Amino acid sequence: MHPCCGDGLFHVPEIEALLAHASWVRDEHRSAAMLSRTALFVPTCTQVRGMATLKEIRNRLKSVKNVQKITQSMKMVSAAKYARAERELKPSRPYGTGAAAFYDKVDIEQDREKPRHLLVTIGSDRGLCGAMNSNINKLLKNYVKDNADKEIKFVTLGDKARQALYKTHSEYFMMTYSNFGRQPATFSDAAEVAEAVINSGYEFDVGEIYFNEFKSVVSYNLRPLPLHSLESVSEADSLAVYDSLDAEVIRSYQEYQLASVLYACMKETNCSEHSARMTAMDSATKNAGEMIDTLTMQFNRKRQAEITKELIDIVVGAQAQDE
Amino acid sequence: MASLVSRVPRLLQAVGRTLAVQATRSYADAAGPVGMSFTFGSPAAAFYNAATNVRQVDVPTFSGDIGILPSHVPTLAVLKPGKLTVYEDDATVNQFVVSSGSVTVNEDSSVQILAEEACRLEDIDPQLARSGLEKAQQQLSAAGTDAERTEAQVALEFHEQVVKALE
């Protein structure tokens, strides 16, 4: 980009640098150049106006091209994983709805004023997947702030939550699972988490599962699902409608439902993660492409300017010889 | 009891050839709340999703084998490994083998059966089922700790049911 001085002529900076040697031009140009430069950083190279050397542009071009290759391959990998995750989401959605249906019908109220809270959040291990994990981290931070008088415990799936929050909120972490998101979630994973939550011995009054529900390729929603403790289910009024229940059946039922609900949430999170990463890498690739175009233009102009400069040297030298 | 549910490995993958996924959809039931809204699936496959063309379901549970018709009294039950039969309105009978899970009958006559693993009876290879049964018997005799023994017993019971269902 060549800056245009007030006289409306198109100036080539290198030629101006040469002309500046002529004393009658020097002071005006230099003062103008200095005025315009005080606002910018002072370049270390001898070229004028903060424009990089040919070598720097070439290096930059090379690194942006590499970045584009990387983001493109990440996009393809994510697209493949997303296709698989979406396929596996299809049967697990009715499964999850079926599992949660009982709790909807029984309509157990969660009294948020009760002291002991449990939050299960499902995120991912790796980043570059949009706002998924930062939404969860923000939510956890705000939850702790808003409920400072309650006892809160987290169970986080996915390393990102732990990385962001463990230093400052370590007393809230009950359990954290890593290595989540690389492979598609299985029912045994969900069963493992459910078992750990139940066997932890933490008797919570209010529980919630937070996960990113997959809406479409470009959108996902952070959503809570209620997590009921055994006590609140057993004591629910509407439970009396159900025939021939004993404590054993309720307990087994509750454990299985928890695993089922967790499984459905994990599947949704997988799908959201891969679709988010796919779109993020796609736009990164496009941006890199645009940067490459701009840099290539810059590079070519620079290269041509240098050629012109050399030609001028030669012509001026030849002319001086003739005289 | 339910902690066993989590430990049973993919038993059905050993006996099933292919898992045919068929979510049966039906027209809305104009008669209203008389029919039951039937959901039956496993994590890997949804066989019925709020289907309204189901007349009766025979379910093996730990509290006995129950037959569920519309307007069944609300109840919860734990699914036992065995054969599950679905009778549809048009007299089609679909038989499945399930491993374990939960059964819910709600007040509004909606039924949700969630099985950890389930597949159609037709998809089970009798040969694999029998060899699985033998392997489970060997496992039981070789079991050392309590946990191993319980796992082996679960596997054995499951395979016994599968073989019985095939007959």
C-alpha cells in the first residue's frame, strides 16, 4: 500500500528515498515522513514506511501456507469424525429422551435453596472447537459466584474445564475425566461416570448435567438436564402412582437412568465438538487463504519495485557516464 | 445389582451378525390416549420411537415376565436378559433379545424400554450363541474373585436366555 502525499501524485517509496538525498527536497520530505511516522513503530530496516523486506514477506507467506495446510487437514479429520458422531447420535437421542421421560412425567421439583449442589459438565479434551468449553467454564465460574453460600461440587468430563479452573477452584472439583472426545463415547464410559457419581458418597440435594446440545452444524446450545438424587426420587409424591416398587427397584432404575442420560449427553457433546471444530477450521482455512492472497500481492509488488530500483540505478549510472 | 449392568461387556456383538436399525414410525393415533406411546431402544439402535401402533409388549424383568398393554398401571422395572416380544396393531410380531436395562410405564400410557444391548432375534447367529454359552460356562468355572464370578454369572445367564430364545 503506497501512502499518497497531499499533492495527488502516486509516490513510490524507494524512489522517494533516493530523491531525499537531494537537499532541496530532503527537509520537506523528511519532516513529513517523520510526522507520519511518530504514530507508528520505527522500523529497524532501512526501507521506508514499515514495509517488511522481501525475505520477511516470503517467510510469512511460507508460514501462513503451512498453517493453511494444517487447518485444512484438521477440518477434514473433524468432518469425518462429525459424520460418524452424527450417525451415532440418531439412535441415542430417543434413548436419552426415553431415559429422561420418567423424570419429566414425575416432575420432581429441585429446590435450589438446598445446600448441596452437584454439577456434572461435559466438555472436551482439546480446543479449537469454538465456544463450547469457554461456555462451560464461564458457567461454572458464575455458578460458584452466584451460589457462594452453598456447597458445590463439580464432576467435569474433558480436560479443558480442569485446565481452566483447577488452579482457582480446586476445592470444588470432586472428579475430573480426561481422554474424552477423541474416541466416540460408549455406554460403558457413561456407566463408569454414573457409578463413580453414585459411589462417591456425596449426598447432593440439587444436581444438574450441563452439556452442549447439538442443534445443527453451525449451532449448539449449552443446556442443563436435572440430575435427581435417590432420595429426591424416592420421596417424590407422584411416585406413589407407580405400582409395585421397592427400594431395590428404584435404586437400580435410578442408576441405569443416570448412565443412560449421561450417555445421551456425551453423544450430543461429541457431535457438537466435532461440528464446531469443523466450522472453526473451515473459517481458519478461508482466513489463511485471504492472508496468502494479500501477502502474495505484497510480495509481488515488492519484487517488482526492487527490479525497478535496480533498473533506475543502471539507467542513472549510464546517463551520468554519458555526460 | 445395577452395578453389574455397567460391567457386562458387548455380549451381543459376539452373537449378533448385524444389528438392523429400524425406527418404526406410525401415523398419529386419532383415537387419542387409548394407544400406548412405545419407545424401545439401546444406545446403538432405536427400534421404536414413540410408536403408537403397538398393541402389546412382553417384557422379561427381574420382578417377573410382564405383558404390557395400553393403560397398564404405571410401574418401573429392571429388564432381565431374555426375549422381548412386540405385538403390533397389524398383527406383526417382532422378537428381540435384550441384555439388561429399565422399563418404565407412565400414567399416560407411554412405555419406555431402554436396553443396554438389544438386537432382533433374526440377527442372532445360533452357532455363536452356543459357543458363547460354552465360553461363559468355562469363565464361571475359572472365576476367582467374587467380582469375576458375578460377571461370569451374568454372562452365563445372558447366553442361556439367548439360546432359549432361539429355540
